[in-house]
Amino acid sequence: MKLILAGLVLMFVVGIEAQWYNFPREAYQGSKDMWRAYQDMKEANWKNSDKYFHARGNHDAAQRGAGGRWAAEVIRLMKLILAGLVLMFVVGIEAQWYNFPREAYQGSKDMWRAYQDMKEANWKNSDKYFHARGNHDAAQRGAGGRWAAEVISDAREMIQSNSGRGHEDSAADQEANRWGRDGGDPNRYRPAGLPEKY
């Protein structure tokens, strides 16, 4: 029901820029474009070609119109959710299952605290420090915190890269995220003069 409601709301919002009756057809065709690119990638089995096929599938789907763009985005999000579920399963093998949800919740709070501190500090060139700190604090909670930090970081970078941020900036943020999650000292990214309370 929620998915249908979300689809209707999205169709209404997108309908402002596109004729509503074209949206389902464009979404269906865009999904087929994404599937065709995936099948071609499997068939080609060519080293380092995945980015080409991902870009081609997204491009072809977007050419269909607003429905195709929407379908490509939904498929990308589904892959992220599936990866998160698989990661939860894999991590669950090495972590006690009953601790994982608590650690994930606490790790999410650590990430939120770092974000709030970054907004409050409003300090030039401090974003990478806060990214590393949030990931570091969350990962210290255990496997659940580490998982939460990775999912939140990946989702944030995906959203920001879709809003027009450069690839280099996103890659630098992800490097700081990994540094913190892997136990590195967040102060590596601390800008000069940032108040000690952070």
C-alpha cells in the first residue's frame, strides 16, 4: 500500500512536468532499458565495463522521460537496499544477532550527532572531519554501528551526487567515511581552529 501511495504521489509531482498518462509507459520502458544494459553486461563479461553499462542503462532510461528517470532511480535504490540486507546477513554471522539492532540504532545516533555538530560549527573545510568522526563513533559500537554508518554514508553520498555535486568531492567524502569506519583517527581531517568542543 505504501509503495502504491508513494508511486501515486510521485506520479502527481512528476505530472507537473510530464503528461501523467505517459509516465507508466516511460517507467516500463526505462525498466526494460536498465534490464537490457544488465543483460548486455553479463553477456559481454568484459573487465572494467560495469560503469559503462550502468551509465548506458541510466542514460537510455532517462531518454524515455520522467518515468524512465524515476524507474532508473528506483532500481538503483533497490540495489542499495538489497546490498544492505546482504551485508546485514553476512555481518550477522560474526556478530551476536541480538546486539546488532541496538548497535545500529546507536551508530545512527552517532552519525546524526556528527551531522548536527557540523551544522552547528559551520566551520570552513570541516565536513570531512565530521564525516570521519561520525563513522568512527558509529563503528566503535560494533558490527551494527559499522553497518549503519556505511548505509547512511552511502545513501547521503548517492543523494548528494544526484543533486549535482562533483565526483571528486563525493570520493573524498567517502574516503573520510571509510577512514573513520576503519578505526582511523578523525583528527586527520580536523581543520585548523575548529573549537575543541567538536
